[in-house]
Amino acid sequence: MIRSVVLGITERSITKKLVTDTPIGRSVARRFVTGESLDSAVAATESLNASGMAVSLDHLGEHVTNLEEARKAKQSYIACLKAIQRSGLDANISIKLTQLGLGLDDDVAASHVDEIASAASKVETTVTIDMEESAYTEATISIYEEAQRVHGNLGIAIQAYLRRSAADLDRIVPLGGHIRLCKGAYVEPEDIAYQSREDVDASFDRLAGILMTCPDTTPAIATHDDARIAPILEMASVREGPWEFQMLYGVRRDRQRELAALGHDVRVYVPYGDAWYPYLTRRLAERPANVAFFARALVGG
Ligand SMILES: Cc1cc2nc3c(=O)[nH]c(=O)nc-3n(C[C@H](O)[C@H](O)[C@H](O)COP(=O)(O)OP(=O)(O)OC[C@H]3O[C@@H](n4cnc5c(N)ncnc54)[C@H](O)[C@@H]3O)c2cc1C
């Protein structure tokens, strides 16, 4: 409910202008985004790596409006992969398919994924495909299946709020890639998505149980919610094979460090780039306290 209200307000162009054109808007964004340049992301990654955590780098952007922008996004990911190699980072990349042309020309998006996966394989790293709005779920999974069969170095995000996700796991687990389980960050209708916090949490726990007991995949448990983390810690003691926690840059930093200090693999999702507005709005919508903090900052309180 709160999410749809916040996202409804932030979609208005006047709100966007207020946030992106003011120093205060940019400074709030800096909590969740390293900065606009690749260098800022490299510096943040070095610091997280030094604290014993791996990173997934996200060059922000989504819903491009023409194929030239999609081509540029692909190039930016290839530049990012080169930086990972050059700086010896413990990092992979996360990509959004609507940034690579999904919805405009799905074949072009698929061919960009193919090129990016190939470049990632040369620098011996992996690619995670983020999951976006439900209009793109099916196409995203299909592109993932094809690319993973060819390259074998991809993973994909699955959203616990979608009713279809258990069936999607049956489909993608046999492909052997890593699977990031998250709750889901968009506003989706009742017929395809659980609406209440309890139902989403129950779905998350169910899917996490499937992943953590499945030897054919590498689960990436992407949550900051202690009630979701607790059963994972129990399952971890009997799990055979790799798995990791994933958390967002700027969210629950202490918990990230604590889990790493306990000896768990932790990967921090690190976004950078100038197209930070939609990403910021999702982070604000996740937590009412963020909106209050932002509103106070805007009015100078
Ligand atoms: C690594 C990673 C990758 C993700 N990839 C995707 C994706 O591909 N597709 C997708 O739809 N969603 C993605 N998400 C977002 C996810 O779906 C949730 O919207 C988000 O993680 C909040 O859910 P939560 O599990 O942390 O639980 P919540 O119950 O929302 O949060 C638990 C606690 O964490 C803290 N917290 C959570 N979010 C924030 C915040 N924004 N600001 C401050 N504190 C916060 C608060 O203390 C809160 O009480 C990703 C999340 C992570 C961690």
C-alpha cells in the first residue's frame, strides 16, 4: 500500500524534477548510489572487498527509449567488466533487460546479453539478470535460459511476491546458475502477486527453503529482513555447496559486516550512474522512514 502511494507520487514529473534538480535530492541518492561515475563504483567496491565482501555492480538504467541507448548500456557494462579485471575486484555485474532493449526489440536485448555474458566469461566473472515488472518476467526468464545454456555464467533474480515463482524455480534450477531470491520491489496486481507482508514473507521462506536444500544451484539470499535471515542461518549449517547473502549498498551496513564476520559469503549490490532516479524511488518506497527523512531534508528540517 505505502509502496504504491510513494511510487505513484514519485512517478510525477514535478517530483522527479524536484529530486533530480536539487542538491538535497542528489545527496539523499548518495546513500544508495556510489556516484555517477564508474570510478566511484570501483572505489566503493575496493572498500567493500577490503571488508571481506563481494560486490555486484549495477550501471543504473532501465526502460531505454531507443536501441542506441540500449547499445550504449551494453558498452557501459563491457567497460565495467574491464574495470573489474583491471582493478582485480571481487565483483560480478547485475543487468536490467529493459536497459538493454527488452520491450523495444527483444532479440536485440538477447544479443546484448549474449555479448555481455561472453565478455564476463573472459574476465572470469558472472552476470545476474535483475527481475523487473511482471510484464517482462516471461521474456526475462526466456532470455536467461538461452544465455545460460550457452555461457553457463549467469544467474537471475526471482521475486517472492509473484505467485508464479515456485514454478519458475522448477524451470530454472536445472540450468545450474545462481538464483537471487528477493521479495520484489514493484507494484503488482493481486491476481499475480501476493499483497500482504505475511504472504510475501511466507513465500520467501518457502522458496528459500527450496533453494537452500537444492544442490544444483547457488542460492543468493537477497534480504535485509532478520526474520527471513534467521531460518537461512539454520539451513546454512547443513547446506552443501556454495550460497551467499546479498544486500543493497547503503542498507543495513552493520548487518552486512556482521554476517561477513561470522564467515558467511556476503555480496553487496552496488549501483552507480546518472540514471539513479527510479532506483532511488524504489528504495524510498520500501521504507516509510526514508520518505519522512527525505521530506524533512527537502523542507530544511
Ligand atoms: C541484492 C539485492 C538485489 C535485489 N534485486 C531485485 C530485483 O532484481 N528485482 C526486484 O524486484 N527487487 C530486487 N531487490 C529488492 C527487494 O525485492 C526488496 O524490495 C528489498 O530488498 C526490501 O526487502 P527486504 O527483503 O530487505 O525486506 P524488508 O522487510 O523490506 O526490509 C527489512 C529491513 O531492512 C531494512 N531496509 C530494507 N529496505 C530498506 C531501504 N530501502 N532503506 C532502508 N532500510 C531498508 C529495514 O531495516 C527493514 O525493516 C533486491 C534486493 C537486494 C538486497
